[in-house]
Amino acid sequence: MKRRTGIFGIVLLFVLFASGAFVALRLMIAGGVPSFAVGGRVAILPVVGLIESEREFVDRLDRFRDDGSVRAFVLEIRSPGGAAAPSQAMYEALRDLREHDDRPVVAWIGEIGASGGYYAALPADTILALPSSVTGSIGVVMTLPNAGELLRRWGLEVQVLESAPNKDIGGLYRSLDEAERAILQTLIDDTHAQFVDAVAASRPLSRDSVLVLADGRVMSGQRAAAAGLIDRTGTFEDALDVAGRMAGLGDDPRTVRPERPGRPLLERLLSGGVTALLDGLGLPPLGRPVAPSLRYEWR
């Protein structure tokens, strides 16, 4: 009888343990880890270099959203911005996180977080930057290369057939006429207004106040804090402490970063050499489109 009771107790303990593990797993999958969860961490989301696609950022964000041990998010921004649509898509992904998740989001701007880099930071609960950071640059730019004269010098002629007069607008082989310039300016103005609206909706500033600052100017982190574009100046460690306290993890919380696939040394050296050569020739860096594109970018 005693033996049966012992076996029953062991089975009961196993069932209770398995049930607890199952519930914990479901909570982790749902991202609903209770406040007493052990091993809470702050997820760091880097935004580094030119923004040409939002895919990697959104994939990383989604993985961390599904990680029950993640209790807060910190954006580590070191970017001059980039293409308008991906910058806006990153903003929307973070805004969705804020609307459907109660975990805090803190943004930190390093040496630069301008234009699209600043746009991405807007949904955060708190934005910090180094006093000497370069930020702001609320504006839109479109660069239209014109190789027509160069081609003529080489005796080359490009003939374009189009379905309508504006289909070839911004073509590489000729200059814009006034009507085309007006069309593109309307596009730029509309995209700029979307940026202004996002700042006004995210920061404690009226739209008129944002418009005063939205002339493309850059400013230091210190001036940005005084203007209300960010909340305060501070180091990356300060940003982690803020996120840790907001998440109930205290100062100096444990962190987790996304895994980065390594590149061979030779590839990195060649990439750096080619980029330096392009910069010396005044050509766009690798990865930046040559075709016309709307860009939230400080140049």
C-alpha cells in the first residue's frame, strides 16, 4: 500500500510539473510572461546604416515579440535615414507593437539618428540621444541623375517609347520640364506632410511647432531635447536603465541581441574598399538605388 501511495505521489508531481511547464510555454509563445517571470531581458534592436529595407528589422521585432523572456525593447539607432517607405514601415511596426503590447519601448540615438532614423524612433515611450548626436532632418529628398549630356558626348542616343507623357518622368536621359517638376514636388510635399504628421502625433508638439523644425535642419541631441524632438540626453547604458526600470527589471538589466550572420573577412574588406572608392568618386554607396526614390535621409 505504501509503495502504491509513493508511486501515485510521483505521478502526481510529474503531472503538476508537466502542466506548469505547458502553461509557461503557452505564455512564452503568447508573449504574456507574468511579472514574476525569472530571467526577464531587454531586447536590443539595432538600426544601423542606410535604411533600404524594413524586412530584417520587422523580422527581428516579430521574433522578440514572440519571446516571453523579453520584457522591454531598446532601439539602438545609428542611421542617417534612407528610403522613405521602409523608414515609414519600421515606424508602423513599432507603433503596432505599442498599441497591442504593454512592454515598454525606448529609443536611443548614437552618433546619428536623422531623418528616417529619427522617424523610426517616434513610437518609442522615451527617446534618448547623446548630447552631440546628429538628429532631426525632418524632410524629404529626391535625387534625379541626368546622364543626357554625358551620353551625347559619347555619341549615344536613347529613344524612349511611353504610354503617356508622364510615364518617363525623372528619366535618366534628360532634364525635367516645369510640369514634371511640379508633379514630383507635389509627391515630395505629400511625403513630407506624412513625416510631419507622425512627429506631431508622437511628440508633445503641435503640428505648427513641428513645421517650424521640419525644414530639413539637423541639430544636436542637446538642441533636439530642448526643442521637444527627444525626451532627454543620455548614453546607451542610460537607455538600458530606463527600459529596465520601466519593465520592472531594475537598472543594468540583462539584454539580448539578434543573431548576426558573420561575413567572410575578404568580403568585408572588399566591400569597404569599394564603398570608399564610390565615395571618392561622388557616387552613391552600394545598396543605394540609382533610380529616383523618395528618401528620408540626411546627406
